[in-house]
Amino acid sequence: MTTVFLFDPTEIVKTDKSADSKYFFGRRSLDNGFKCRLCLQIYGPNTSLTTRCLHLQNAPGHPEEYFAAVEQHGFANKLPAELVRQVAEDRALSLNRISFSMNTFIEQSVKVFVVNDLLIHLIDSGEFRDLLLLLRDSLAEKDIPHRTKLTKLVVEAWVKYYAELKVTLNVAIGKISFTADIWSSKGLHPYLAITAHWLGPRGDDLQVLLCQTLLAFRRICGAHSGQRIARIVFNILEDAGIVWNVGHFTLDNVSNNGTFMLHFTSLLRDIGIRDFDEKQNYIRCFANVIRVMEKDDADAEHSDSDTDPATESTDDEEPVPVGMRATRYTWKAGPIHRARKTVAFIRKSGQRRDELQSIITHGNTHSLWKEVTMGKEGTLIESPV
């Protein structure tokens, strides 16, 4: 038999003293008592309101449902204060909420900035600080770190995490494999990223868990030769204490990766590791293979060399009238065009940009740059910039 509750929450007057009881106990019939909405227990028609309230307080799971109904429908809360506090704490734990303290506030602030890759300067934004102050009355302006302090906290958190990570990596089951690549920032500064992949124990049972983490993210200055990158990677793995437990490397197909594997293998053999092979332990990224093929097809249709700024003019396309040759020469191979090509050539490489910046800094430090002006008699005058 289907239970029909005579009182619907939308029809209950919220100011009614027994609104909560009417919501949770609908009559099966006018003469057949009350039936609990949650556990379907039946009470006689003469059961008191107090008995029904005690049922809601003591029956398993009922206080949580009662608390939720009070929030949803606006009933007067009749649960004892201690029970209300217990229900609230249980709900906080079920939602993984963290109790507020200054230490947890600082830890969560660091986590928010790191995980979401936010600009450190955001912490000094007046609007952002006002938002944090709005969320908790007891929080004061002095409690919120500024960018210098936040930067220090981020570094300290990394040092702590890295120490824990090294312990975890040293109990890995079997070999540790790696993926690595070099990307350029918007300013064309190259960065090396290495991720580690391994099997680790899962708690106290006999199962294993596939783990992965970012092991290093380093700015690469100078040449990107395979030999130099091999030394950088070797130092990273040696610092992590896992250079004796290297598995495979998954890399893209640029030529210096083959050189990297050759020199990295040599570095391992120098310390007595013989079971690593530059070819057998090199996994080529399949996605990169597809991308290179697509790029080669596109380049075949639109060939345009930009590797040499010293592009000379040619007149193979069509005959040029004698009177226009000087103009064409100036446009295609004159000083302005060659300067533009040189600038484009430098901008395409972070390494070239770094070298140009080094030259500029050196020239400024030693007053090598001169401003040339023409004197009254047509002589050139040099003066320091």
C-alpha cells in the first residue's frame, strides 16, 4: 500500500509550531496513526508530539535529514543545541571542509596561488584583500601576507613537498620513467619540464598505485645542445636520489633528443649503470610524430625560409625594368629590409634573445654605445649614450 502524506511541505505554514512534525509524520489515515517519512515507522493516532520529536532526534540518520529540512523549508529548529553542533561538524567533515585557523588560512592561500598559477601580485590587490576580509570577521589586514611573504611561503612549501617527494620516489616499485620537453614562454625564454611516472604501494595492502608528478621545471639558459641538457637532467635525478632507478624517457623527435639520450647514457655508465640504453630506453612521442608529419605537409605547400637574416635579392621571378632595379634592391636587400630580417631572426629564438640582452647589458656597463651626431662642418661627433 502506498503511503499518502496529508501534509506537503509547500502547504505547511512555516510559523506553525508543529510544522516540522507535520512534514516528517504524515497520517496513513485519519484513524490509523502517524508514519515517519524517513524510516516508515508507524506511531498510533494518540502519539504525542514530544515522542515524535524524540524519534527524529534519536533514530539513525534522522537528525541530519531534520537539519537539512530546516534549512530548506525554514522550519523552526527544535533539535538540542549540542545535537545541532554535532550535525554541523559531521556535515563539515562529509564535505571535507577545513576548520579555520591562521595556519590553515596561510596553507590554503599558498595552495590557491600555486595550483591555479595565479600572479603573486594579486595578493596585494585591494579588491582581493577586501574579499578575504569579507569572508571572515576575525581576519585582520595584518593577517594576510603580501607578495614578498607569499613568495617565501611558496618556496618553503616546495622545499617541504620536495623532501617528501624524494622519500616517496625512493620506495617506488620497479623503475621510474620520465617524460620531458622544453617549451618557450611568451618572452621566448625556454623552460625544461620533467614528469616522473612510477608504481608505488597503496597503503598497507598488497595493491600498487600508478603515480605521477612534476619533478622539475627549470629555466634553460644558453645552448640547448643534447650534451648540456643531459647534464642538467642527470643533476636533477641525482639530486632527487633516483639516478640509480631510471627507466624510460618519452621525448619528442627533435634531433638533440637523440644526442641527449647518447650523452645521458654515457653519464650513467660513468657511475656504473650499464642497463640503460640510449635507443631501447627512448620512447618517441607518437602525438609529436603526427604533428611533425602535418607540419611537413604544410611546409611543403608554403615554403618560406627564415633561418638566415642575410637574404639576398634575386630577379628570377620576372624581369625588372632597369629604372626600377634600384628601388627593388632597396626594398628587398637594402639596409632597412636586412635590419627587419635580423630583428625577426633574433626574436624567433629565446637563446638569441638572451644573448642580445647580454650584449646590451655589457655595452651599458662599459659605456660601449655611442650616439653619433653631425657637427657644423659636417664632421661626425661620437658621445656616450
